[in-house]
Amino acid sequence: MPRMTTAEAVIETLSAHGVDTLFALPGVHNDHLFDAAQKASDRIRVIHPRHEQAAAYMALGAALATGRPQAFAVVPGPGVLNASAALLLAYATGAPVLALAGQIPSFAIDQGHGHLHEIHDQIGLLRHIVKQAERIRSPQEASERVAQAIAATMSGRPGPVALECAIDVWGQAADVSLAPPLPVTAPCADPAAISAAADLLAKARRPLIIVGGGALGAGPEVQAVAELLHAPVSSFRRGRGAIPTSHPLAVSFTEGHALWRTADAVLAIGTRLYWQQANWGIDDGLPIVRIDIDPEAIGRFRAPTCALLGDAAVTLRALLAELAARRATWTPNPELATVRLAFEQRLARHEPPMGFLRAIRAALPKDGIYVEEVTQVGFASRLALPVHAPRTFLSPGYQDTLGWGYGTALGAAAAAPGRNVVLATGDGGFMFQAAELATAMHHRLAVVAVVFDDGAFGNVRRIQAQQYGNRLIASDLTNPDFVRFAESFGMAAYRASTPDALEAALRKAFASGAPALIHVPVGEMPSPWDMILLPRVRGPAGRPPLP
């Protein structure tokens, strides 16, 4: 067995598991870890941002864009807290992220001595926002801990896992046995449950499929089932791209709401389904089949008619075989054309966001990655941006964390070299991580940030104007000259006031293969919420809509 430090064992195990990038901010607690990474720089690169939040968001973006485990490292206490919002997002979006957290000397943990960056019960804090958190106590157990942690990020519902290691343990050396990758299973749902689900769907004449982020790895299977059933497939935020939005059966969230009213069966795949059941309504006349790998999620809020606990792709293949064996005849939904036309008419009134989205889609290649920030154009893109493939539309999901976008886009660019990455952000959200323009330039991460600038937290301002008698507070913003700001980092920057100008600037930026920023000054944007906060159409009335 080779003799290694704890830090060397961690780095070697990461490399053996296919992790080739560590997003990390250095600090004294993790000096041995960085030294080990330097020694292994032929196999693992370190990308260092300017803030811990960006390190974690970059790991998140890399994980969302690839579906593979990604790692970041931060110092304890404030470093962990700075990274916590991204870990919360990784949990919400099912992203396989491994957090490596430093820790104060092992003899002093939770003693309250006042060590640098000390925080009470750091591991307990982490356990509130990740799938699991453990402590590395020696070099002998380091490799196994990392192998177990990486397997945990991908087992069941993917998500973040954290490991912490004390400053005095990182440098300890011993004879080490490196742990090989652990198997990650893709279980199939119970055959009897699949048969019952097939019986239910075989009777349906207006079935509807709802997909979430858990369906992104099962696109061909989703499409095959949809085509057999002639069932429209509705997606929103995380599920976009499970099947191409150009597919004749792909429908938006808004169209899904219209079809929910008359659906006689729902197949929900890898989605919480909370919004639909809580807001659109549910009644005994709407049987629901749910496919989910998380036993705690599959019956949350309301028990489904049929619960298929298993991997989406494997379970759908089995369900497809059962459906084919029934030789039932399904016909196209007669409402689909009318629903599509009504949605197109609503979108036609949603300008200028739709024009800007058409410009982005025209310039962005099919395999390009689009990151939507919590902003007006971002909201519209959840409904209307064409998406050609899984993991090319990155959304913050139900957390909707303002300011998540730029670091996430940088991580996606790091994990997908050669592919174009564009961020649609607002002036409010972009300024959360604006200093990371330095990171983009230093590491040549060719993200094109499109900053839609209305000089306000636009959504907040609209709500105050419409619902609070125009009593405005804390919503107007003072911004830099975004073009000059980007140019001060040596970055190419453009200003575009129209969709045509935006498309031209995007094409020029993508052709350069370098980081860029495009400033788009806009006025008050139209509200998208009449297409998102939709009324109850089934079941008893009275429950208020989600905010």
C-alpha cells in the first residue's frame, strides 16, 4: 500500500472516480489539500474563483450540465456558510455535488475555543442541506469516505454530499489502500406495480405526462411512452429538454395546465408534482401514476394511484413493454391543437421577452447550454425557449435563488469545453457574482452573460406597484456601466437594445471563443405570471395559489 497523506488520498480517489476538476478557494485550513492537488495537476485541475459561493455554484453548474459528480473545497465556518446557498440548490435540483469542507484542529472541534473560522456543529449544519455529511478522521479512512460520498451523490435521488476534514488531519500520513468506485444501481419498480400502472394507462383516452428533473436521463424512454399513448409531455424549469420541445407531443407548463382540466390519467416522471396537485387541483377522477426513485418523495403531499419506485429509464422500459402487451388503442388528444393555439396567442403578446429569447435561440447552437437567472426573461424562457436536449437548460428549480446564475454558467463552461454557454440574467441577479468576471478571464471560461438591465429588482418593483399601492421600497438599483465594467477585466463587451442587435452580438461573442458580456438596457418588462400562476381547474376550490 502506498504511503499518503489524507489530502493525497482524497485527491487520488477523486481522480480515480473521474473527477478532473476541483473548484476551490484556498485557505490555511486546506493547505495540504491544495498541495496534494498541485502534485496531481496532470490529472486534476483547480479552478479558483473570487468567492466561496462561486466555487460551490461552479460545481453545481458542472454537475447540472453533465449529470456527473463534481467537487468543490472551502474553508470552514464562513467558507461553508458562503457555499451553503449553492448546496441548498444542489439538493433542490438533484445535482451530484461533493463538498470538501475544512475544519479547525480535531481536538478543538465544538469546544468553543475561538479558533480561526470556528463554527459550532458544522457537520450538523451541513446535514440540514445535503443528503449526508461525514468527517474524515484519518488517512486510512479518507479514500473510502470519498468513494462512499461519490456513490451517495448518485444513489437514489442524486444530490449533494459533504465531507469535512480537520486542519491537522489533512497532512497526516499512513499506508493507504485506495478505494475503487462503488456500484450505483438503477432499480426497476415492482413488476406488479408496473402491471397495475399499465392497466390504468391502457384505459386512458386523454393521458398527460408531467416530467421533472428526474426524467432528464430517460429522454428516449419518455418519448417512446408518450408516442405510444399519444400523451402530451409537459415540462417546466428542471424537466425542460427531457424530450425536445420541438416534438409534436411536447407542451409547456401553461399548456399542461389547460390539458390537466380534462386529463383522465397522469403519468408523472421524476417530478415533485406539487405545483400541479396543490394549485391546479386534483380529484378522484384523475388517477395518477408516479415514477420516482426517492421513497420519501413518491407519496409526498398526496399518495398516487400507482407508485412506481425505481429509476425512471429502467422503469419506463418495463412499463413500455407492459403497455405494448395490452394492445390498447390510443388516439391523439383532440384538445391539443386548440391548447397550442391559445398559448401561441398569449406568447405573441409577451414582448419584448419573446423577441430576446428568439434571438438567443437563433444564435445558440443546439448543443449550447442556456442558464436562466431569476429574472423576467428567465421566467419567460421556462415556458417558451426551445430546448433540444437534456441538460442544456439549467434552472434553479423550486429554490429560485437570485444570483445563482453566473457561477453556475462558469461551472457548466468548465465541464463542457467547446460548447457555447449563455446566461440570461438581470442587473439585480448578475451583481451577486459580478466579481467572477475575473474568474472567467483568468481561467478562460467562455460564458456569454446577457445582462437585461431595468435598473431594478423588476419583479419586486412590479409587485409593490400593483399590490401595495405603488409604495416602492428597496427595489430600485444603482448599476455600473456594464460594458465598461466588463472591459475593465479585459473582457469583450457589447451593448444591444433590440433582439436583432442581441443576436448579432451573441454570434460575434460565440465566434470569439472567449468570455463576453452583452448589456441589454430595457424598460419595465411585461409580467409572465398570468402564464405561471394559473387557477385551479379540478377538485375543491379554496386553496390559495403558491407564491
